[in-house]
Amino acid sequence: MSGVEQLRAELLRSARALGAPEGVAPVLERPRDPSHGDWATNLAMTLSKALAKKPSEIARALIDGMDLAAAGVREAVVAGPGFINFRIDAGALASQLRRVLEQGAAYGDSQGGAGKPVVVEFVSANPTGPLHVGHGRQAALGDAISTMLSRTGWQVSREFYYNDAGVQIANLALSTQARLRELAGDPLEIPEGGYHGEYIVEIARAYAADHPQDPRGDDLDAVRVHAVKALRHEQDLDLKAFGVRFDVYFLESSLYSDGQVDRTVRSLQQAGATFEEGEALWLRTTAYGDDKDRVMRKRDGTYTYFVPDVAYHVNKWGRGFTRAINVQGADHHSTVTRVRAGLQALGVGIPHGYPEYVLHQMVTVMKGGEEMKISKRAGSYITVRDLIDEVGRDAVRYFLLMRKGDSQLVFDVDLARSQSEDNPVYYIQMAHARLSGIFRVGAIAADAVTGAGVDWALLDSPEERELVKSLLDWPRLLAGAAESTEPHRVANYLLETARLVHTWYHKNHVLGEPEPVMQARLALAKAARQVLQNGLSVLGITAPDRMYWYPWGGRRRPFTSGVDRIRSHERSCGGQRCP
């Protein structure tokens, strides 16, 4: 049992002794001002009505009824109208770092998901062009959400849904055909709604090389197959460069070829959830909260876009995924009601809130004070690869995750490339590198630091207490972020923890201190390094042991892995004082 759990248990025991009603759950929060203590509770105020006593009187009685020593409490003070502020004994507080040292990379993991299956669908880009920045935000969100769920006990399947059917694919084929005919000497005639990027020219040239018998692309079906295959491959390379993997690739076309779309439509008709009007087939979505009924099948016999989505989620449910999470752009907002309405209308036991949606807003990319809008290859938008080439994978991932998904995001390329404390990912990685430097310069094997024999009470400076509390918060923070599917909470936690690391680092020496002090601080340094590693791994970001720079002001090659680093001047000065 952790320290805060012990404190909560003592509060609960004391409250029940006073006659608190069943179901009471003491809430412990961090005071904004650390001078007020380490934990605070308003339990006395919430019990005032039930116990018919003043909160201040209840607060004093709660303290009197607690075994403070068992909870590691040094001091308990009644404050204000009935708050209780607790200050934890330094040794009792810091000794909990043993869990960090013992569990290592598994520290923070939990089993709230109990091994239940969940499918997380994300990116799911049409294979009609390179992945744009919006896809990048979606990839970062989906990957981090999947990792958080996996770390908290869920059996996660990462799924990519290829929209390889419909009008956009037809336009891709026609656009490629137009480029083939341009290469053959005809005037360029891109169809309305077609694609103009340089990548279409590349696909056309590759097709002409592979199909010398069809230089003009007269076999439109062959052109389509070639173009889709080429772009799927390119997207796969983009995702690999971004460090994102998937367990399942699901083709929209399979829903038609396997008859799942037609079966779903027939089931909706048999359920009485449809009607015909104006030579079209409609779904009664108003019966399920929509503002108006929606067309399912148009006059020309083709289905509207949400119909295969309904069939797809029937498929997910049939595969045993009783929980499904879709990470999509905010432009899919209208899809939510329609898909859920279709699933409810089927009457097959799918719950009302299925699937869950995480919708993200757009990303604005800025460089040199101006908005970047056009990629030469894509023709009309900035690609994920453009950003990775500019600032490196780590920076792209962090910047796309540092704000809540439903908020607008400004991606500042200049900031992401900077080597300063203003750059959050650089600041966090530098904190990890500095901690690693302590062990490297001291020629100390980190594995040998186990916490055995450490006098934890020596970690009692204000900087140490705040850092220790932050490290002990990691399991609770990760569980909460996973439950709310909000990876930005992890990003913010890492930034704050890095700030505490840097503050402690500058005010507390490690190497050269008396042996008991050095051993205690080495244990703290190792624990902090481990928590930073664990948090960065959730976001898919590397934790470098060294940071390098160009003193002459040249461009630093961004970190993309533990191997891909610049062999230049070292800035991490062994962990203590940089010149």
C-alpha cells in the first residue's frame, strides 16, 4: 500500500469510528502552496451534515482518531473552515521511492482494464496522398492512448481502417491517369476533385515503367490498384518513421466484397428503422437524438459515407470488442450521432455510447513567424514527413500531444528545433540526460543503486520533497490519463517533473557529498530518471542519456533514436555544473 493509500485508509477508519455513513470516500489533494503541507482533505466538511457537527470539530476528531505514525504523518493541522493539512515524515515519504527502484520500467502500470479487449482505431487515412499534419496528430494521440490503456491492464488492438472505396479512390485513379496522359504528351486535365501533388506524377511515372503496354493508363482499374498500393506503401513508411505500429489493417472494400454493408442495410430495414422517400433510402436517426433523418442510399444506388461505418462497427462488435475508441478529426463530429444511431437501430445489444470518440482539432504549423501551408510533394498541405524532417520524431510527437486533443494547436517549428528550456521536449530530455550524467561521471552503475540501506530521511530539502511527491504521483496520473484518454496530461506531467528535476539538480550536489547523503540522492536521481523514461515511453519519445550541441550555432540533428545522435560537443556536464 502506498503512502497516500495508507493515509486515506486511516482517514476512512477514523471517519467510520465517528459514525460516517457507508460509502464515504476521503479525497486527498495537493495544496497549491507546499508550505501548507503535502496532502489536504475536505472530508470534515463533507461529513458535517451527516454528523450534525461543525467541520472544524469533526476535523479535530478525525485527527485524534487516526494512527498518524502508521500513515507516516509528521503533522496534521486543521485549517480554514475545516480542511485538514497533512505533512508527511520525510523518511516515510521518500522511502516509497523503493517501489520505483524495484519495479523499474513497470512502475506506474496497473490492472484497471483487467485484460478486457479494446480496439483503438486511428489515422485511417484515405490512401489518396501522404499523411498530413492532422493525421500526425491523430497518430500521436492514438498511439499514446493505446499505450496508456495497455499500461493500465487493457488488451489493446491498434487498428487502421483503409478507406479504399468510394469517390476519392475514383478521383485518385483519374488524377493518375491524367498525369500519365500528360507524360504521353497530352494537355493536363485533372478532374474536378482530383489530386495535384507531385506524388501523383511519381505514381504515374512508376505505373508507366511497370506497365509499358499501357503508357496512357487506359486500364483505369489497373491504374487504381497501382496508385492505392503505392500510397499505402508510402503511408506505411511515414508511420514507420513516426514510430507508429498497427495490429490490424482493415479494408473498407472488404465490407462490400463480403456483403457486410448490404446485410447491415437489410437488418436496418427489417428492424423498421428506415423509410423510402424521393427515390432514396433514409435512416430514422431522429429517433436516436439526431436533428434530422439521414440518407443511407442515394438515388443512384450508392451508399452515403456513414453506412459502411455502421457495418464496420458491427464487425468490431462481432470480433469481441465490447469497447471501441475512434480517434478522428473534428470534421467527423456529425458522424458520431449517425453511426451510433445506426448501431442502436439494429437492436443487437450494442450499448448507446459505442463507439467512444476522441475528436481532435486542426494543427497550424508556423515557421519564421509565418504559417506553413504547402508541401511540394503533397501540393496543398504540410505532411507528417515534412515535420519529422524539420524537427525530428521526438519533437513532433511531443508538440502534437502537449495540448488536449479538442483544442486548436499551433506547431512552432522554430521552438521545436531550439535547444533551450523554452522547448519542452528538449527540456524534458535534458533532465533525463543530466540524471544519467551523474552516474556516468561518477562511474556508478545505476543497477547497483537499489535503495537498500538508504537513509530516506535525508531527502528533506524543499526541492527533494516536491520531486519525490511528483514521482510518487506517476501511477495515479497515468491511470487518470488512461481513463480519460488524455495523453496531454502525461506531457504536462513530464514537463513539471522535469522542472522539479532541474531545480533539484542545481541546488543539491550528489557526487562528492558524505556517503549517506550521496546514496540517498543517487536513489532519488535513479528514481527520477526511471519515471521520466516511463512517461516518455508512453508518448513514444526517446530518453537520451546525453545531449549534444553545436557551439558554433549550426543546426542540431534531432533525436530520433538512441543511436541517431550527433557526435559533437557534449552539453550534459556529468550531472552537476555546466560551464
